[in-house]
Amino acid sequence: MRVADLSRGDLGLRWLGGSQASLDRPVTGTTTVDLRDPGRYVAVGHLVLTGLAWRRDADDSPAFVASVEAAGACALAVGEGLLGEVPADVVAAAEAVGLPVFAVPAETAFHRVNAFVDAAVGPRDDTVQRLLAALAAGRGLPEVVGGLPGVRVLSATGRLLAGGALTEDDVDVLFALAPPGRPVGEGPAPWRLVADGLPEVTLTALAGVLALHRRLPENPAAPSGTVLGVGAEELDLVLDALADGPHAVVDGVVLTQDVALLERRLHRTGRPLVVGVSRPVDDPAEAVAGARRALRAARSRPGLVVEHDRDTGGVEDLLRSVPAEERRRFAERVLAGVLDDPDLLLTLRTLLREGRSPTRTAALLHVHQNTVRYRLSRVESLLDRDLRDVDDVVDLQVALRLLDRS
């Protein structure tokens, strides 16, 4: 049974909020509770029914809902008998943590909802209780899943999280046609529950246990020494692929010491991704800059692209030996007079890119040549530079390139 099924019976339950994706969550049972801190009484995957006896005012809603969500509930159903409606603050608190929320009409008794869910879920075996007990005892995922023959849990990029051993070649076979098994969790990097021969109710309960386990915070060790920076527009998948070893996120770039499996694992997702990888460096700031350079280069190519930062044979290779902060300060010093004027900065960029030709610059900017000459005169005045002087032009070109890469 899924959360979406709750509004399809004759109970009159109305969906009030939550993401469309959350409607696919499994429902493993029901819990009726009106305590202010109900979390310890809520089972994983349960629909929580409440009559709002815990609510004194709107300030109580966030704490109640957070406790329900943290316990692993699949959804919240709020009775309208006490207040005649579901308060907006309860709906807002549920939506803030991604918990689906339903209104239960005053004429619908909670025991009818319990019976409806029990009938839909069907008979349970003791596997469900063992899974929940193992999770409550704080056991690790491999131990929780280990007692279920033929069950494996894989990450979105094919890392084996629990179950019998698999080689990377074995995982490639599993992902060859499409991601295998049942997705667990929302977003771009769901886990995959792969199992054969288990009853549907057990699979549903296990999916609920795994969904709760996904919420537990992870604290990976940070890399030290030589690192590589990895940048991507979908960073969640990169983090998934690199989660086996030490890593950290700095300014939106993942720092790691091993990217050997990165491309192989990203291929398994079947998604068109662009990823930039820096060269190995000792300075994290340089790793971030290198990953961003490679990411810009990768964006011009279709499909899954892992682009590595390379020597260009240009001045940038030389400038990499200068600390990133020094490079940024140089660019800002040279260009300080025009950084706050987009028209002057664009005109300067275009002029230098077009071989200092005012005619081509005016044509590209769709302005009169006199406008270009006026702007360039302002640039020279504000920067105290001569655009006919080779040394000044070199300084400006280097500063602009450093500005783009800072």
C-alpha cells in the first residue's frame, strides 16, 4: 500500500500538502497518538493519526511534526473533529519537512482508517518486527539486512550498502538495462532495494526501514594531503559515487583522493551528467578552481562527460603556482575601477577578445562606434591604463581571465 492510496477509499481523506514523490511512500501500518512528542511511539512507515489534543497554539506544530517525521512515519492524518479543520500551521510544518498530510473528516472514525490500512497491508510475518527492532537497537544497515537471503541494497550509483558481496563487474550487469529493484527515497539519488522471493508486505516494510536509515546523518572523514576536486551540477550523485572514502564539500566542489570509480558509477545512473575533475593538488582552493575550469569545459559536450583539468600551454598554467587568494586580489586591484559598471566591463572584454578593434566591438555590442570610444576612454581613465600599451593590455587580459576563474 502507498500513501496515495489513502485518499482512494471511501473514508473521505483529503490530501492537503506534500510533494508528489512523497505519495509513493509505503504504508506499513497506523499509529494513533496525541502526545506532544510522539516519536518514540511511531513505527517506521506508519500513518500517524492525531486528533490535535497536543496542540495549544501554532507554535506547537513544528515540534510535533518534526518528531513524527524523524520517527520514519510515511504521512500524517489530522482529524477535523476538534477544530472543524486542519490548522494551516500544521500543514505548513508538515510541508517544511516533506511529510504528506491528510485531513480526516469529523464523521470518519480513526478505527475505520486503521481497518482500511490493515486490510490493504495484509498479514504480517515476524520479519517486519525484526527489522524494526534491529533499527531501534541502532544496528548498522548490513546487520539489519543481513538476515534476509537474497536481499541487497545498492546506492544510486551502484555502491553496495548491504547484502551479499558483489564485484563492480557484477553491479555493472545489474544496472545494464536500467536501475534494478525498488527505489527507496526521493531526489536524484535513491537507493535501490534488490530482492527476490520476499512477500510484498515484507518488501514494503523493508523499504520503510531503509527510508528512515537514509535520514541518519553521515560524517565522512575529510581527505588530507593531495586531493582532487570534483564539480558537477548534480552534486548528490557525485557524493553518492565517492562515498566509499574520505571526502568533503568545499564551495560546492567535492574534495576526494580517489576518483577511479567515479565515471564507471555515474554511467550506471543512465543520466546525462557533466562533471569536472581537477588535477591532484595540495591546496583545496586550487582543487576547487581546477574542478570549476574542467566543469566549464564539460558543459559544451552532450551526454555523460567527465572532463579533467589539463595544461593549456597558456599563462593559466603558470599562474596556478600562485595562491588562489593572491590571484583574486590581483584581478580585483587591476579592474577595481570598472567592476561595478557592467557596460564598461563588457566593452573591455569584447575589445580585448576582438583584437582591440572598436569596429568589431561596436558591431557585437550593437552600439555606435562613438559609444565604444567613449566607454574605452572611461576605462582608461578609471583604471589608469593605456589600451595601446602592450604591458597594460596583458595585465588587463590576465586580470579578466583570473576574474572569470575566481
